[in-house]
Amino acid sequence: MDSDQGKLFIGGISWEIIEEKLKEYFENYDDVVQTVVMRDKTIGRPRGFGFDVFADPSILDRVLHDKHTIDARTV
């Protein structure tokens, strides 16, 4: 992720989540060009947060205004 423009931090995600599910959820707002779930380097388990990068950075205001629940967790 070279630029922070259009980047959304997503905290509180499930430790079982995969990138595809996170991307699919946020693509309801706009085109997501990159999704990363941060993982523990030694065991590979998700660390409970990640990032999405939107093609259109102006969409972030709308995304941040809404509440989000993914896998029964408020993120």
C-alpha cells in the first residue's frame, strides 16, 4: 500500500476473517483496489485488524458515517 489516500483502517475484525470476505463487504460502497488482513508473522493468524483501499478516496466519508457489522462483530 504505497499511498494512504483512500485507505480505511478496519479494527475489531474476527480472527477467522479472510481478505475476500472483508473486500466483499466494503465493495458495497465502491470499488476496493486492495484488502489486507494483518497477520501474526510467526503463526499466520489474523491480528484483528486490516485495511481496505478504495479506488475513490472521497467514499471514505460515507463509509465512516455508517456502522459496520461483519461476522456478528461491530468493526
